[in-house]
Amino acid sequence: MDDSDYLRLLTSQAEQANAFLSNARKWERERWVCERLLQGLNITYRDDEFTPAGQEPPDVLFREASFEVFFVLDEGRRLNDEWREELQRRRSAFSLSQLVRREARPKRIRAPELLQRLAPTLRKKAHNYRERGLDLGELDIIAFASLKRETLDLNSHFPPPTEFLRQGWRSLSLVGPTFARVLFAHPDAPDFLRNNLGRSIVFDVGISL
């Protein structure tokens, strides 16, 4: 593969990323996060086991799980804008050298810091859902950490997720490009979540957006 072929490949990948981030493929994105968690937990599944809920929340139904998905991003970062700009950059390039740019090495953060990134969204969801009369104890939350400027120190200790437990969710799982972890799961949560409670799984291949 020469440089021009590789440049076309990079452009095609950026086009696919933009399509994947479109509103039309929101549910497909959410299902992908669920699949990533299941892969980490070594749970086999079929595509037809995933269905959209009639009314959100939840986002994705899988067996006895009712998954509600959200993305954790760096402050001020918007995936849609980021990939639109990247697509334009790749389309405008005449050589691979034009695409080279220096990125700062991600800062390594400990598990308590990463959990703090979840807090604002979960507080907002808990408040809004209670106002709508929804039972948080029927929802299995998955947070996908798509951080560009920070990366989790996988050797750091996860503290008890006390605040999130008090909010009343049935379970809470955290997925990143290279790891997955079930942070808590109540007794009535799906077995495949309870059986993997508190265990950090590291992926062989990191995948992010």
C-alpha cells in the first residue's frame, strides 16, 4: 500500500466515524458500547438479542438488562465536531506528512479521578428521571470513558461508588478503550453483571472514538 492508498483509507475511516456519530445511528452507538462491555465480561451474544426500548430510558434492552448508556468526554470536547474537522483535514491532505501533528501524551489518572468524571452526568440523569417518575432501580448504567487527554492508571484502586449507589441505579458499569469494570450491581441486577462485580477486565485491543 503506497501513501496515496493509505491516505484514502484514512479518509474512508474518518467518513465512517462521522456516519457512526450521526443522530441516525445513535442506537447503534449505544449498542456498540453494550457489546464492548459484554466482550470484556466474556459474555457471548447474538445481534438479535439487542432491541431498542419503546421509550427511553433505557437505551438498549439485552436479555434481562435495561442498559442506559452515556459517554464521558474531556471537558469542552465534542466528538461530532472533532471528527468533522478531522474528515475535512484528511480530505484536504495531499500527503501523509500533512496529517502528522504532535499530540500531548495523555495524563495518567487514578480511578477516583475517573469516577469524578461520571458524577455530573449521573446526578443530572438521576434528578431528571425522578422528576419524570421513573424508577432508577430498573436501569443498568454503562459509562463509556472516551478521554483523549487522560488515561486510567489500571493499577489504581477503585473506591466504593457511594454517591452512585445512593442515587438508586440497579447497576453501574464503566467501559474504556482498554478496560471494563462493573462498579456495582444490586441483587436483582442481571447475573452476568453481578458475577463480574468489582473485577477489572483489560482488553487485548483498545478501541475508542
